[in-house]
Amino acid sequence: MSKLYSGAEIVFKCLEDQNVSHIFGYPGGAVLPIYDELKNFNSVKHILVRHEQGAGHAAEGYARSTGKPGVLLVTSGPGATNAVTALTDAYMDSVPLVCITGQVPTHLIGTDAFQECDTTGITRPCTKHNWLVKDVNDLAKIIHKAFEVATTGRPGPVLVDIPKDIQFQKAKYKLYTKPKKLNGKSHDNFSQKNIDDLIELISKSRRPIFYTGGGVINSGAKASDLLRELVYATGFPITSTLQGLGCFPADDNQFLGMLGMHGTYEANNAMYSCDLMINVGARFDDRITGKIDEFSPKSKKVHIDIDPSSINKNVKVDLAIVGDIKSVLTTTLKTFKKSKKNFSKSNKHQISNWWEQIQKWRSKRSLDYIGSEETIKPQYAIERLYELTKDKDTYITTEVGQHQMWAAQHYKFNKPNRWMTSGGLGTMGYGLPAAVGVQIAHPKKLVIDIAGEASVLMTMQEMSTAVQYNLPIKIFILNNEYMGMVRQWQELLHDKNYSESYTAALPDFVKMAEAYGCVGIRAKTPEELDDKIIEMLNSDRPVIFDCLVDKQENCFPMIPSGKPHNQMLLGPKDQKEKKITGKGRTLV
Amino acid sequence: MANSKSAYSFAGKKQKPDTHIIVVWVDNEAGVLARVVGLFSGRGYNIESLAVAEVDQKQNISRITIVTTGTPQVIDQIKLQLKKLVPVHKVADFKREDKNVIFKEMALFKFVANNGKLNKAFKACKNYNPVILDKTNKSNVIQITALRREIDSMSKNLKKFGLVSVSRTGAVAMTRGSEIFK
């Protein structure tokens, strides 16, 4: 007779089988039996966070920097509800998470018991799937299924809710066997005809562009390699969404920078004027398309995506290829190399006018800003940070707001999985705990959270986690005392009525760093910035870097509201000529 | 809306909405209906009627029939989003006008009136397989099966014969001929 294990033991047997090395969590009444077993399973290390949202974001950071699913373990009631923001964030940005929650004992469910909440009900819209375990004999099967759902197809978060009595009950443990067929939810069903059509379009195009997104990163490092190969083989220009940064080297001449609301002039204009748009793993998000009726009006659109529901959701496309980016690109390259040898040379003439046009747009230098000797311009701070860290294999996380956009614009990423930012949900407070997760996964690497002072205060308590586990994360705060992006919109759209966007009482971040037991550094002038950054980089402890920047600086360029891609608002010089008025104000 | 300061775009051009009948085969497990209905409400899709029951006790399969209206793009999204749900096995979609599909709905009508009116009411139902399920000297309950819009108009027209209560199942659908939906 095979051995009987308690529900709590089965949880860890499953985690071991799934090769989980770290879980992020916070104990509480309804998960105590699971925490009790922790000591018996050495291969799973638990990271104690300070708030369940932090556990979620840390697991996201872990997942996005490794490509493996992140795991969090929280208690019932408030434990579960605190994790909801992180689950929703992961759902929007397609990050594989497995969230295990405790639940009150089965017989108390529905009685409004202490720390009871309808966890599966609350998390149903923000997970790919969730389970309430009602029988200990199903537990192992469910947990393994949870990992399968989280990591296959378009990745995303799942949740397993385990009542306390189930954690005590005993059952046999069955070893995990990988299923051959994945319930029809994994979609890799493109045809050779699709690929031939794509290549036909590629060879005819005179004004092509690749528009790539987070799907490339999610498909694994190999997908980025294949993408590079294809982009070089075609000689086409490429732009990337916020989430796709890093899948193509940012310092390459074929890269036009990020597109979208705060994308570059050349990228957005190229998107508007192209005759062929090849969307690889992006989803035509509203921050990308601007005014949808005038989105890239003259182009044939190709959409490669693993999620069939992404196709034609926002923008109607001419050729849909449903499949994993890696396999689609593999087939494309194979076919392409066979039928179009030396394409990039022979095709050079056909797209030379296009490149000339792009160079003209480029010469606008849309990311330029007016420098200053007295105050640190936030863009300058990011530029210096990039210059001083570019030779290290640096991992960057961000919070949400102006600093996030400046980081995306001015920090150049050359590898996938190095850039962790909350794009879809736009969660302020994401970056610090995400940095904790990244540092756990990559203990020897440099991990920097480019932050704003308002965002970082939302999850500041996780510094305590960083100190506890000796995680030398660097929190690089661009401190302008405002919720900068809110302030910017108020300036541009609400007649400079800065309603509640100024934080009148901020903590002293240097003293705060010391109180947490880490290092605090402050930079006030451009002159001292480099030395201070180097001081930060030389520290082997967690650092909070308080970078006092220009309080009025706005993030440009910008697609102003109600406008298509070809009508961008450039920096301060250009702005006087085009004022945002009337209807356009709603779109920002 | 013109002066709205929302952070998002205006709605673009609207396509014309059609009525569709969506049939979904799902595992009959806890919360599955909430998942399907939550998907509709969460994404702002309409539900005009919904009928659900287990149809295969052995494999625990339930069949959900949903009548909805939406533009072609929305209907497409509904189908694709439904197919992504883990307990969903297959999804069928029929236009209301589709001649190859039978749509039927059952309704129970309660009339309270004198005998003359009750008889008229029964006669008025005669095209829709009426069955008298209950009868007293001042009331009756009639069961009919008909199309949605027929029941819509019947429940309006029968008011004059003393119709006081209507209960209806929502449409269910089945393809004609020997074909079954795979």
C-alpha cells in the first residue's frame, strides 16, 4: 500500500515535482498546516513578504525574469483579497502565477466565518482559472493542472483555494505525468499556407514594419533570437511595445524605439504610414493604437498571437496566424530562407525610400529634452543610469507613471526578460516587490527599480523583505514630489488644476532607508549624479536612491488624445504650436 | 460625452448588432455558470436569455444556451473568450435567422378570468402546442412552446384575456437533419 500524505504535504510534493525552488508568502490561520510542513521540504525556499500584494508582484518579477511560473502562498480572507491586485496585474500582462490560498474549513464555508471570503468568486475574473479543493484526493491533480493552465497557451495567473480541513486530511500522492494533449486550450494551429501568405506580403511590401510585443518574451529566449534573425534577414524596421522591450536590441539601427502614447516620433509615424504591419505577439492595446478609426489606415495587417481571442479584438487584421511565436517564426524563417535567399540585399532598393522617410522622422529627435545645469532632468538621470550600468547584465523593474515612460524611452534593453513593468493594469507599487522577486531569481545580478516617489510608497514595506534576505536591490527614485503623470495630464488637459497630485508630506527617503537597515543616498545636482550612482552600484546592500529631479518636467513625445499616430505632440518647443483642445482631451 | 474628461477614447464607428444563439458545452462543476455569466457581464456583452441543464450525466456535461445580441466583432469575441475557459468543451453559434436550426422556448401562462376569456386564451395559443396544466373555474395555466418573438408577442396580446403571470425557459436550440455539432 502506498503511503498516505496530508493535504499540506501534498502541496509541497507537487511544488517539488514542478521544480519550484522559491515561494513568496505570508502565513495566517487558514494556511498554518501548510506552513507547518515547510520545514520538511528543503528544496522549496519560502520568502516572507510584508504584504500579500508584495508576494504577488515578487512572484511576477520572478516569473518574468526567468520564464518560470511564480508561486505565492497566502491565507484566506484578507490574504487572498490583498493578492487580487497582483493577480489582476499578472492577468493583464500574461504572467504565469500559481497562487495557493488557505480557506476556512469546509464545514464553515458560507457561514461568514472568521477570515472567510469567497476567494474563487473574487478571483474568477482575474485568473485564467481557479479551483476550490473539496476533496483531498483531488488536490494533487488540481495543483498540477494549475501549473499546466498557468504556463500553457497565453500564460496567466491561476489560484487554488484549499480549505484548512483538506490540508489535514490524508490521501495518496500520484506522481505528475505531463499530459500529451492539452485540453484544446493551447493553440498552435497555423498552417504552411499562413506562412506562405506572410512571406508573399513581406516580399511585396514597400513600407513594412515589425510591431512586436510581450508575446515574444513569453515565448522564451529562443523566440527573441528568431525574431532578430527574421528582422535582419528582411532588413525591415522594427518597433516594440512597452512589454516587448528587449526582444530586439534597442541600440540597433533597425530599431525605431517604443511606439504608442509615449513612443518615438519615427515609430508612430512609421506605424501610421506603413503598407505592411507585422504584429508579433502584441495586442493592439488602446495605449498603442490611439484613435482606432485612423489607426494605420493604409496597411495590410498581420497578427501573430497564441491567443485566438486577441485576433480582431481591437483592430481587424488581414492575416491572422494563431500560434506560439517561437514555432511560427521557426517555420517562417525556414520557408523564407528557402524561397528568398539574399532577400535583404535584393529588396534593399524596394524599401530604400521608406528608410529615407524614417530617417527624416528620426531627425526630429523626439526623445530630446532641454538639459539643465542646476536641476537634474529625469531623462538625464535615466541616461546616466543606463550609461553606468549598460556593461552589467542589469535587470530593471519600474513602478507606474512618468518615470516608467522615461525608463522605457531612455534605458536601452538588449536582452529579453530584463525589463519588468506593469503595463496592462498600470499598478503603482509594482516595481519594488518585483525587484525582490527578480533578485531572488538572480542573486548575483544587478537589479534596479526605477521608481517614482509616489508609487514606491505604496509597497515600501517590502524593503524590509529585501533586508531580511540580503537582496541588494537598488531603488532609484525620481523624486519630483508629484504624481508626475497625473500632474502632466492636469497641466495639459485640466487647465493646470493640480488637484491632489502634489504630495505635501513626503518621508525623508535617506532616513527611511536607514530605518529599514539599508543604504540611503541622495542626489541633488547633475554634477554629483554620476558619483552618487556609482556609490549606489558599489554597495552590496539594498539601496534607496533619492534622486531629486525637475518637478515640472513632462514626458514627451505624446500622442495627444483623440489623435492618430501621425499627429504627435513633441517636446516643449513644438508644444506651443499645437494646443490640445476640446474633444481630444478625453483620449489621453 | 463631448466634454467628458475620461482618460479613454470615444467609441468608434458602431456596426449593426445581430441576435445570435450561442450554445456552450461545459463540465458540470461548481462555479461554471458563474464563469460563463461573469464573462458576459465583465466584458459588457448582453444576455437576453439563458437556459442551462446537465445533458450527459455520465460525463457531467451541461449544455448552456444563451441568446445574445452583438456586432459581428462582439459575437466573435464571445465565442473566442468562451473557448478559453477551462471547463468549456465546445461552442456553437447560430444566427437567429438560420433555417437549419430549431429554436424553441417553453412558456407557462397563468390566466385569471371568466370561462369565456379562458377559452379564448386557449384558442389564441392553438398554434403553439398548448397544453392545459391546471384548471379551476376562474383560472388556468397553459404551457406553450414557440419561438422567442412569438412568446414575446403572445405575452403582450393575451393580457386582454386575463394573463397575470408568465414564466419562460429561455430559448434552446438544436440543428435540423442528421448532423450534430462537433
